[in-house]
Amino acid sequence: MDATPQRSRAVFSTEDFGLMKEAIGEHIKKIADDPRSAKFSNLYHRLGRLG
């Protein structure tokens, strides 16, 4: 029996991060006056660092 832990697999690809960033960027434009837009903007920038 092998006791070596299994390597975890990535859930999202680099391309996925680009697509999510694009979608969130468009969403931010639509909800610019919504207080939640700041949270989406932060997410947008975090995705940019990943992808």
C-alpha cells in the first residue's frame, strides 16, 4: 500500500482565469453603481495576478 499523498489537480486552467476575468470585467461595468462593484473589482485584479 502506497502511503504517498496524491498530488492535487488544478480545478481551473490558465485560460479559465482569463475567461473569468473577462466576464467579471463586463459585469463590473453593468453594476458600477452597486456597492458590490468594489468586491468584483478586487476579484478582477486577483484573477489578473493568477492568469
